[in-house]
Amino acid sequence: MVKDAIKIVKDAEKTASDKVVEAIEKAKKSKEDAEIKAEQNYESLISKAKVEAEEILNQAKVDAEKQTEPINKEAEVLQNSYLQISDNAVKSAVNLVVERIVN
């Protein structure tokens, strides 16, 4: 009877030991799975953030172009006016020189 009790205790210890080892292995696997999942989530978030940042940058460029368009048009008009005035001034100067030479 004592031998039976010792055998039962040893079997119980073996079973308990096996279950502890199994639980440790499951915990390690769960940890590895969680780390992999966290890495995938991190990479996904980074990827989404990059896409969103690109969209924001592109929209900012479009907005900047829209805001500078009137200024660029005005600058072009002023430049054309300057060129016309400059051209007229040169023509007037040439005419004056020719007139003085002739008279």
C-alpha cells in the first residue's frame, strides 16, 4: 500500500512537472506570437502613417500652389508692364537721339 502511494505521488509529480513544462512552452509560444503580432501592427501603423503624411504633403503643395497663383499672375503682369515700359523708354531715347542728330 505504501508502494502504491509512493507510485501515485511520483506519477502525480511527473504529471505536474509535464504540465508545468507544457504551460511554460505555451507561454513562450504565446509571447513569441504576441511579439510577432506587435511587430506587424507597428509596421502597419508606420505604413499607414507614411501614406497619410504623403497625402497631407500633397494637399499642402496643392494648397500652396492655389494660394500663390494670384501672386504669380500679378508678378507676371508687373513683369510684362515693366518690359513694356522699358521698351517704350528705349524707343523714346532712340527717337530723342535721332531727333537731336537730325536737328
